[in-house]
Amino acid sequence: MDYNLDTPSTLNWGAPDVYQEFQRFKQHVEFTFKGPLVKAEPADRAGWLGLWIGQQGREVYKTFVWQENEQDNPDIILGKLETYIRPRTNKRVARFKACQRKQTEGENFDNFVKDLRLLLMDCDYGNTEDILIDLIISGVKHSKVQERMLDKGSDLTIAKAIEIGQQFELSQKLTQNDSWRRNSTRQPPVNTQNNNKQDKRRQDTYHHDHQSKCGNCGTTHGNNRCPVKGTTCKYCKKPDHWLKVCRKRLRKINMIQEVDQNSCDSQDSGDELLYISTVKTETWRNSEDRWIVDVHIGDKALPVRIDTGAKCSIISKKSLNKLELKSKMFEITDSKKILKSYTGHKIQQIGKIRLPVIFKDREIYETFEIVDMEQDNIISGDFAESLNLVKRIDTIDTIEEIAKPNELSHDFPELIKTSGTLPGEYRLTVAENAKGVVHAPRRIPAAIKEKAITELRNMEENGYITKVEEPTEWVSSMVVALRKDKVRICIDPKDLNEVIQRENYPLKTIEDVIPLIPDAKSIFGTRC
């Protein structure tokens, strides 16, 4: 008899999961037997099956023990093959695999549910439907699907869970298709005139973003549009510039500070970033400046400034040329350090050089960063300590005792009092509909009770508090805090504070005060 059928693919014995591959093969064979081979004899079906199981399957077939007529029954052959291929079940391993199964990126939701059903077949659960719902919720990729399923609570069934996942997947595909369609059909009209205008605007924007800041006002603007014209600097009293860019004020700043490497720009990653704020002093050398000393490089003297906060040493190109170093051992090499001014502008250094520095009886090699600008040569704090120019003092052995009060405390004794009152009276106003709150008295530990009573009496005698014996509308909680051998009395008027009508007065900030005192040398702060 001739059969016109779609021959199933042979059993793939090299598949990663042979048992799963056999289940696929078995299902295809069963459909073939119920379809094209439905009228075939059992012996004919067994022959077809022998062809489909492949060479390795036929070798396994030889090892089976057969009873009479079993070799002509395809169902028995499939059963023996399944028994041979099926691994020994371990429900703990199967449950672990089911719990670890998560929906992967781009995986179809229905395929994810199908795999979970196959994994649950070996888990030996009683109610697989309820377990399947839990596995879907924990393994589905999208959090919105999880939220919708969890919102259903105990009303969620397996059919509803699958419906939610399928609907979300469908809506995602429709949204992506609509977005792609809109982007593909959105063709802007070609207009040469408009394109020229847009190009001009881009050029203007680029020019505005990349032009340098004005040296008189510190902002970016067009030509002849500086807002400082006609104004006077509050620091040096000279016209046509502002205090924040006043060169006279900036010349007084002299500091080198190392900052975190991570604060550097992305293009400078891997290099060490240092801020350098020295630009130029009013005089190259002040004879009374005790922080400038002369060291020797060979037979040449080099004036350097000691900066205990600096993390590197710096020498100017002009000073380096004066040393007239001709030996090949003094070679300028590339530097990995990045120097920036206090304004954030990068200072281009020429490189670095290692020099023998002589001070008195010490000679130590130090690496200097070379900059092409006029400024003091600087040695770092660590190097200055190595030359015995500075010394770290960790303790103070003696303290000078004050024999008599200073003039300030003698002339104004009220300024050094630790407590007191201010003149005048202040009246607190509460809201009209405020209701008084009376807190119950708190218990005081017996160990500090006597000290608390003594402190209350002292405060009453000094006029800080008044004893009240009649009923009152407001009573706040009192807290006794122990400070060494003394006690501190505090109250917590939380409820009263909520109904007090506050008198709001604007307080000046530091930004408001500094422009009014440009000539101030010192600023003192007080704490109440």
C-alpha cells in the first residue's frame, strides 16, 4: 500500500534535553499514525517507526527484551524508548528548575507558559494550576503584567492570567507598529529657504555657546553689549568691571588644592586633576614674606613659596630657563596631571622635570610641574616638611595662663555671661480658634530628682521662670537632661508652636551683605 505522508524528522539524539526532544518526536508520530497511517497495519507502523528513530535508536532497539508479537506493536516500541530515555525523576530538582524559569527578553508569553507547564509535569504538585499562576507572576518579564495579575487577588485564574499576558503583549506590538508607522510616514517638506534659516540659527547657537566669557562682567554676550558700562567695581572702585572678576581681588588668591580624580571631565579620565589658583602677585618678591624661601638647584638660587595645602610642586618656564640646566639627566617628560584654575579653566603645563633641591644641608629630588605663566614657584607641603621648612605639631605641651581679664571682659562684663535676659518684653499671639493642650507631668528618675528641683529653684530665683500654682490653659512637657554633674531643664511646647502666629521678617543672606562691605578684612559670626 502506498502512503502519501509528511515524514517526521528523525529523533535528534544529540539534543541538549533528549527527553524533551523525544516528547516532540512522540507527539509527531502519534499524529502521523492517526492521520496518513490510520489505515496501516500495526506491523507497517512499527516499520515506519524503526526508520524514524535513526541509527542510534535502532542500536538501542536491539538491546530491548521482547515478548511475542511486541516488536510489531508501535505503542510498545515507543513505551520502551521512553522508559530508556526518560531520566530518573527528582521532584526537588524539577521544582528548582520551575522556580528559576524566567521570561527572557523577546520571548513569546505563550511559549513561556508552555515551558512552565512542561516543567510542572515532574514536580509532583497536587494543584498544578495554582502553582502555575504563582510561577507566571514571579517569572513574567514586565512589571505591569505582574501588577495587573496581583490586583486580581484570589479571583485570578490561570485562564485570566494568560489573557492578561496575551493582551499586554498584543498592545505592546500594536504600539510599536503605530510608532514605526508614524515615524516612517512623517516626511518633512523640503524648503530650501527654511533650511537655510535653521542652519543659520544653529550656527548662531553654536557661536553663542562657544564664545568666551567677558573679562569685565563674567558673562557671555554679543559685541558692545556688556552690562557693566557705566558701573563701578565695589572692591577697587575702578569703572567698567564687576567685583567677581576684579583682577586686583583675584591676585590675592594663592592656593593649590588636589581634588578627586572622579570630578575630572570624561576626556581627562585616567589623569590626576589638580586645581591651581595662583595667577600673578602684585610684586614678584616681598622681602617680608616669610613663606618664600631660597633653595638651590645646582649653583643657582630659586625662590619658592611654601604651600602646605599643595599636593604638587610647580615651577614656571621662566624660572626653569634661568637655571640653565644643560645636563641630559634633567629631561622634561610628559605629565599625567591636569592643572585647573579656581575658575575652572584648564592650565596647560609643558610637562614635568625632576630636580635636585638643596636647602641648607639637605638635598632631595622633587618632581616639578612646569607651567608657562608668571607666578611664584611652589613647593608642596610634604616636600617642605622633608626639607625641614615646616614641622607638624600634634600636641601643645604648655598653655599660657591669663593673669588678668582682658580689656574687653573688664569693660563689658555682661558680654561674657553664660545666661541672662534681653531688655523689653515680647508677646506671643496665638490663633483665635486655638484650644489649649495640657500635658501630664513626666516622671523624673529618683537619681536626678533632687538636682532637678535645685535647678528649678535657681532658675526661679534668677528670674528666668515664674512659679504657677493656679490652673492654666497650656502645659508643656518638661524634660530633664543630665550634663556631667549638672542637669539641664528643657520644655517641649510642640502643640503651642503649631498655633502661634509668627511675625515674618526677611533675613539677609550672605549674598546680600557681602556687596555692602567690599573693604571688610574680617567677618565674624555669632551663634545664639
